[in-house]
Amino acid sequence: MRPLSLSMSAFGPFASTQVTDFAALGTNPLFLINGPTGAGKTTILDAICFALYGKTTGDEREGSQMRCDLAIDSLMTEVSFSFALGEKQYRIRRVPEQQRAKKSGEGYTVQKPEAQLYCIDADGSEQLLVASKVSEATAEIEQLTGLDADQFRQVMVLPQGKFRELLMADSKDREKIFSQLFQTQIYRKIEDKLKLQASKIRNEVRDHRNKRDGMLLSVELESDEALYKELAELEPKLVHAQEAKERTKLGLLEANKLFESAKLLVNDFDALDKLKQTASDLAGQKESVAQRQLQFDKGQKAQQLKPVLDVSLARETEVSQAQDSLLQQQAAKQSSEQALALSQAKFDTLAEQELQLQRAQSEEQKLVQLVPQLQGLDGLQKALAQATNERDRAKEKGIKEKGSLEALSAEKLAAEKLIPQLEKVAGELLNAQQAVTAQHDLIERYRQWQQANIEVSTTEQALTLAKEKGQQLRTRFIEAQTGNRQLQLVWHRGQAASLALQLNPGQPCPVCGSVEHPSPAHSEEQLPTEEELQQAQRSEEAANEALNQARAEYSGLNTKHQEQLKRLAELLQKIGDSSRESIENLQSQLLQRQQQLEQANNAAEQLTQLRNQIQGWQSAERELHVQLEAERERFQEQQNRVSSLKGQMEQACAAIPEQYRSLDILQGAISQAKGRVTELQQAINTVRESHTKALEQDSAQSAAVAAAQASVTQTREQSDRALSELNEQLASSGFSDKQALTQALVSSEALKDIANEIAKYQQDCIANQTTLTQLNQKLSEQEKPELAEFESRLASIQTEQQVVENEWQTIQSRVTQLTQAQKQLQDADSQAKKLEDEYAVLGTLADVANGNTGNKISLQRFVLSVLLDDVLLEASHRLQVMSKGRYRLLRKEERAKGNKASGLELEVEDAYTSKVRPVATLSGGESFMAALSMALGLSDVVQAYAGGIKLDTLFIDEGFGSLDQDSLDLAIRTLMDLQSAGRMIGVISHVSEMKEQIGTRIDIIKSSMGSETRLVLP
């Protein structure tokens, strides 16, 4: 990975947006990041690490804690980082959680963390890979770089206080880092695959054994021999039961056949009795059927006369309707005569109404002639009112502007008096900013010291618990070891007795070969089984493994405790006397300093605002003087115009009556006059139209009465003819009168139902008589049998058959169960043998691959140990140069104590003493050189093996101050050699010698308003 550009906004000590163009440093540069303490040198590495993974290089501060206190509220904290991976370029932007000003309204809201990842094309365009989700962006970065945050910090960034982590990592941690760098997960997968397959086969063998025992248990037998014996005993019993079953089955069939025949004969006799009863019932229905036949005949005749009856009834209805219509027309005629008389009376008054209309039209004409004169008067009134208002407004505005001018002068004078005091307060801004920053750092170190205290206490408690646990596990191990040895002793003593139990008369002894056995050995103690021996051995091994694990945990906790105590002492030294104070007091002091800073900031802002306001007030004062003079001239002009308009208005009022001098009142009078004219015209027209309509309605009603009288006469004649025809038809059809015909009428559906009822009765009579005759002939020579005798005999035979069937079924089920169990046992034995043969191969491979053999080195760790040897060769080459041939890094090949993983621990060979010792014994400067050599050697080997990761950039944060002048020169020479080999090397240091020897720099400039970055090129 190669950095291209870094943009930081309100991040760390950088209050504004700072852009660092790494591409401008040149190809494969060796550059220095230089600046005073606290300026923000390490923050550049923090920003890169935060942009990629959301964490800082030291992992001591969260992203939400990186906001700059000096930044303005409108500038959001964010980092944008562009970098190259091979031929591809990417850009990631990350925003931490922070408080930001609301977009609308006052106050603040929480900005959620977000991240965007882009792929930069060759033409400079960007393609979005991750939209906003932080976890997705981090996962994608890990996929692209092949490193997580911890691994990135260990192999690409050597931050302050982290030099020794890669160097001091144990086998487990180093295995995790190396497996990711060299992509050796395939070997871990092989280990897991073999372990899984071996475990699967072992479980399957155990399951098969349990299954076989379950098979015997399911048939309630203890051994295969008992199964074979029971099968042999059951075979003759099954043959005998089968023969008895066949005999009883034939007897049951015969008895069932006789019973069914008797049952059918009884059913025939019962049916005969039912038919005789049905014939009697049908004979009783004969009279009612005859009545229904008579009703059917009358109904058919009535249906034939129904059209004639309908015509007669229709004519009678028409006569009634014509008479009702005549009565209605006569009533309407009387109403029209009354309306005509009333209309004539109103028509006689038209002459007087026309005279009133002429007078109203004359009055309207006079009022209309006054409108033009009144409009001129109204215009004069409006002009006068407007001129008066403008004059008054000019007067008020002049008074108001005069007051504003006086108030403005007073405000300007008061502001000029405040300036000296604000200048004094604003002068303390720089000191207040430095005090707040120092107090922030003190509180952060105080919290780290408190956390270190808690961690020390927790570790001490864990040490106590681990010690107690170790003592308990040691006791358990001694008990398990003693028990195992006692069982082994008993087993060895009883081997002769065990062999004696296997001797048979006449057969040679497997020990001495004699065929005579006069005094076979015997044991007084009960011999342990093989399973008990194995269980005791496993218990001892498990107890030993738990004890070793507890010892390793105690040793690790003790080492951790010592490191924590060292860190606690360092932190206590940094905070000094502040450790005696509480965090609340420190925060209270911080709050006071922040308030002082806020007061200084406010004073500076107020000072700037006041000076700007005074300039504005001076300009406004001059403008108000000009405006005041203009308003005075305008007031005099409007006063002259008001006087002129008053004279014109007095002349116009003399020509118009006083009651009509308002245009609204005059328009109202004209409207009333027009309304009166319209009202009179409408009244005259209404009277004339009503009289004409009344004449027309009276004439129409006279014609309607005559037509109604003619209709009544015509309908009466038609009704008489229809009644005469109906009476003739009734006489010829046998009906006495119209009422008799109406009673005989039924619907077509009813006639159809009656016909169906008569036909069904006739069919039932015929069918019943036919079936009765047939059964009489069939049963003429038969007698009705007694079914109880047949049922008793059949039940007896069924009982006997059920007993025989149950006996056969019991034997058959047992034989089937035993046969199936026999086959399943044979299949299980075959499968178990196959699995045991397979486990003999895979189990051994799994133990070797997973490091369960003597040296405790797994397959992946073995591969990594070979790779680590290559890394150490490269690292030792550089370390020997920097240490002037004294040190060389080696891999520890001795097995670790207990069950702790081994094979990847490091040691250092000291040429001065010719001894090999742990890397932890190196001094601070020596550790830095060893860590630097390790990182550089690791980078070379990773790329040489093409593990998919290209480490072409390295950042080193401090550490050079721990070197003497010669070691410093050698370290710089090593970095220059590395640069010439195609690597970008960034060094963070404030050592003056580094600044003199490295011309390409990124200088961090510190100020009270925040730090800034600047590129310095040779």
C-alpha cells in the first residue's frame, strides 16, 4: 500500500482542513515528519489508521475523541485518505461520531459515524464501493490490504510505545499475524479438516458401538449367542402355530357362510311384511286421490275460461278509471274559473301602476345627472386626504429619524468606552488555549492512570485466583496419578491369573508350553478392566494438562502484572502531584479554564464586532443627517398642496345637495330608484302574463271535461259487451256464476303438482303389488329361521380363531424381530470394522497435523516456522549492521512448558557474550533496532513469497531518540538503503540530527489557533 493524499478536517490539533500530498514527495521517498511536541506528528499516522480502520495507531483514543476543540462548529471532523494498491487506486472517507450544529434551529445533534470507499479509475473518476456503513468499509479495507487494524499497526506502522509488541509476541499471536501475511490459512484448514474427519470417525465408531448395544437391548438379549439360541427354539413352535391358524380359518369361513344365508332369508320375510303393510296404506288413500282428480278436472276447465274472465275484469277497471278522470277534470274546471276571476280584477288596476312607473323613471334621471359632479368632489376629497396623510407621515418620519440619530450617537459613545476593557480580556486568549490543552492532556493521563490502577488490581485478583486454582489442580493431578499407578500395579499383578483363566486341559500353556496345568495362578484382587485402565490414564493426562495450563496462565498473568506495574509507574510520573486530586477537581479546573477560554474568545469576537459596528454607526449617522433634511423639504411641499385642495373642494360642495355629497350615498339612491322602476315594470308584466295564462287554462279545462264525459260513455258500453260474453261461457262450461269460476281457478304449477301426485299414487300401487306377488312365490315353501343359533356358533368359532391367531402372531413377531436384529448386528459389525481401519490412518494424520504429538507443533506453525526463519535471516542481516555485528535474531526451537503452543518464539544471540537470551532482555534502543529490523525483514519475505500483500510503505514513530549517534547513523543508512530498493519510508521524530540528514519533510506548525502542515522539499 502506498499513500497518495491525506485530508484532515478538525482532527486532533488541526482546527482547519489540512491536505498532505504524499505524491508530491516523489517516488519512493524517505521523508521526515517534524514538529514540536504536541503539534500533531503522530496525528498524521492516527488519521491514516483511522481512515482505514476507524482506530488510531495507539488504539488509546476513539475516533469520537479526535475532534479539535479549536475548530469552528460548522466544520465537521472527517478524514479522507487516497492510496494505491498495486496498479489500482482507492479513496476512503470516514467521519467519527460527534456533536454538530443542527441544520435548522438552535442547538446540537449527534452525527452518526459513516464511511465511504471509492475505487479511482484511470481517468480520475470514482466508483462507489461502500455507501456509508462503517463495518462494511472496514471489512472491505481488510479484504483489500489483507491486514486488520492490529496487523497494520504491527507491520506497516511502528507507533510510539509499540516497538516491542511485534518483537515480544508469543507463538499464538505471531502465528495469527504471519498466517495472514503469508496466506497460510490453507494449512490451518487442512488441520481442521483432518481433525474434523478424525473426530467424526471416532464419534461414528462410538455411535456404532452404542447402536449395537442398543440393538441387543431392544430385543431384551445380552449376547449374539442368546439370539441364535432363541431363534432355534422358536422355529418348530412357529410351524405348529401356522397349521392351527389354517384349520381355524377354514372353520370360520364355513360358519360365516351359513350365517349369511340365514340372514338373507330373514330379510326376505321382513320385506314381505312391509309390502303387505304398504298395500293396506295405499288402499286407505284411494278416496283422497279421487277428490284430487275432481279438483284437477275443474281446474283445467277454469284455465280455459280465464282469458274471457280477464277481459271482463279489465273493462270494469277501465269504466272506474274513466269516471275518476271525469271527476278530476270537473274539479280542475272550477279552479280555472276562480283563477280567471281573480286575474281580471288585477288587470283592471294597470292604468294606475303605469302612472307610478313614469314618476319613478323621472326621479332616476335626476339622480344620474348628479354623478359626474359628485365624482369630481370625491376626487378632491381623496386628494386632500392623501396629501394630509403624506404631510403627517413626513412629519412623523422626521421626528423618528431625529430620535434614531440621537440614539445612534449614544450607542456609538457607549461602544467606544467598552473597547479598552475588551482588548485587555482578549489579550489572554493564547494563554487560555494553552491552559485548556494542557489540562485536557492531564485529565487524559489521569484517566489512563486510573484505568492502569484498575487493571493492576484486576490482574492481582486474577493471580490470586490462578494460584488457588493451580494448588487445587495439583492436588487433583496427584490423586489421579496415584489412582492410575495403583490400577496399573493391580493389573500387572493379575496378568498371570488372567492367563490361567484361559487354560484348557490338554492344550499347551502360551507361556511355558506344558499341556498339564497342576497349579494355575489366581488373584486375590479384582482385576481392572481395559476401559478402567484407559479411564485412569485419561484422568491423569487430563489433570496434568489442566495443571500445565494453569501454570502457563499464572506465568502469563505474572508477566502481565509486571508490565502493568511498570506502565502504572510511568503514568504516575507523568501526572505527578495531580494523582492526589480527584478527577472531579481536575474536570472542575478544566471547566474553569474552558470558561476563561470562552470568555477570551467572546471578548475577541465582541471587540471585532464593536469596531465594525462603530464604523457602521458613523456611516449611518451621516445618512440620517441627509435623510432628515430631505424630510423637512417634503413636509413643506405637502403642506402647500393641502391648502390648495381645500379651496377647490369648497366650490364643488355648493353645486350638490347636502344629502348627496357622498358618492356612495348617491349611488345607493340611484340603485333604489332603479330598483323601484324595475319593480313596477315587473309587476305590470306579471299581471298581464297571469291574465293571459288564466284565459288559456280555463279554455283548456272546458275541452278536457267534454273529453272525459265521452270516455265514460264508451267504456261503459265495452264493459257491458264483455260481461255478456262471460255469462254465455259460464253457462256452457257448467259453472253457476263468476264466483264459482274464480274458486275453481288454480295455477298451472298447482295443476302439474296434482297430476304428478295422482300418477305417483298409481305407480306405487302397481310396484307394490308386483313385488308382493314375487315374494309370495319365493317364500311359499320356506320357514323363517332363528338367527341367534347361527350367531352363537359363529361367535364361538371366531373366539377360537382369535386365540390361535394371537399365538401365531406373537411367535411370528418375535422371530421377525430377532431376524432383523441379527441382520442389523452383522451390518453394524461390518461398518464398525471399516471405520476403525479408516481411523487408524486419519487419526494419526490429525494428531500430527494438529500438534498433538511430542513437539506440540501444528502443520501451519511448522510452515510458519520455516517462513519465520527466512524473516529472521533478513532481519538479522540489518540488525547486525545497526548493532555493529553484535546481535542476531533466532527462532527458539525448544518445546514450551506445559501445553503452550511453541515453535515461533524469538531469541537474540549476543556475539559479545556468545550466549542466546530472550528478546525481552534488550534495552529500549536495542529493542527499537530489533523491531525495525524485524519489520523490514518481514516486508522483504512477504513480498518475496508473493503472499498477496505488498508492503511497500513503512511509518516509524519515534524511537530514534533512544539511539546513540553511531547507531542513529547506521539506522538512517539502513532506511536509505531500503528507500533505494523501492520503499516509501516515513519517520516521525523531533531529533535535530534527523532533520539535518533528511531533507524531505512534512513540517507541523503549531499555533494558538491550531496546527498546520507544510511540505518541505530539497
